[in-house]
Amino acid sequence: MTDTAMNYGRVLMELELPKEAVRQTEDVLRTVPEVLKILSSPAVKPAEKERAIDRIFPAEIRNFLKVVCRHQEAALLPEMFEACREAYCGKHHILRAHLLYVTAPDERQQEGIKELLKKRYRADAVELSMEQDNSLMGGFVIRAAGQETDCSLRGRLARLEEKLTRR
């Protein structure tokens, strides 16, 4: 992630725009990639970009998008939204974690994982994203705060193989 995207992301977070407006904007940019191409294109006149912004996006975020386009940084918008989320989570002590699993954990197990992560990383809350990965063969892997906890069968086999080949 570039410094520019991180700076704009922090500004976006500090603007404290309604979450729904930010979410809608992200959805438009993700589902209709042509919009991002138009906003990023140097061939499209600034006035045309501003008209498109006024027609497509929620009123609360239009000024931010216009400033981004004036500075020709629209291509970084997806990174800016990610940086905004990271800044928000940092400010509010929310840990973002990613869980890879073979068999999806039930609600009780998910809450247990979140509580464990809250204690381990001294977070007020945990934002847990989950993804199925059958290559793990069993168990799970948790990625949080730049660390990985591998409790998968694949990981255990790899560690066992490493121990055996060192002898």
C-alpha cells in the first residue's frame, strides 16, 4: 500500500462519513470497474468526472472523491478504502484477523476464537473474516497482526517432516 493511499485513507477515516456512504461507494467501484477507469483516466476531463461523481455516488462522499480526482489519485481508491479500514480499526482497537478452515466453526467456536484473539492482542473487538481452504487437510490457520498461528494438519505434517529431516 502506498503512502499516498494511506494518507488519503486516514483523511477519509477522520472525515467520519456515514459508513453506509463509504460502503456504497466501495460497492460501486468493485462491481462496476468501468467507473474507476473513468475516474482514473487522464483522457476524461475533470468536469466530466465531477458530473459522474454527482450522478453515481452518495452526497456525503462526493467532495472527497472530487479532491482525489483533482489530484489524479483515483486509481488508488481501493487502497484508500483499505487504509481507512485499517486506520479505523487501529483507532478503535479492533483487531482484523483472517481464519482459514476446512470445516466451518460454529457460532460458539467463532466467539471463542474472537475472545482468545482479544486477550492475546489486547483488542477491544475482533473483525474475523473466514475462508475455506481444503488444502489444510484439517484444523485451521489464524492470521492476525502480522502473525500466523497454524493449527492445521498440513502445518503439523510440515513441522514433523522438518524435524525428521534435520536429524
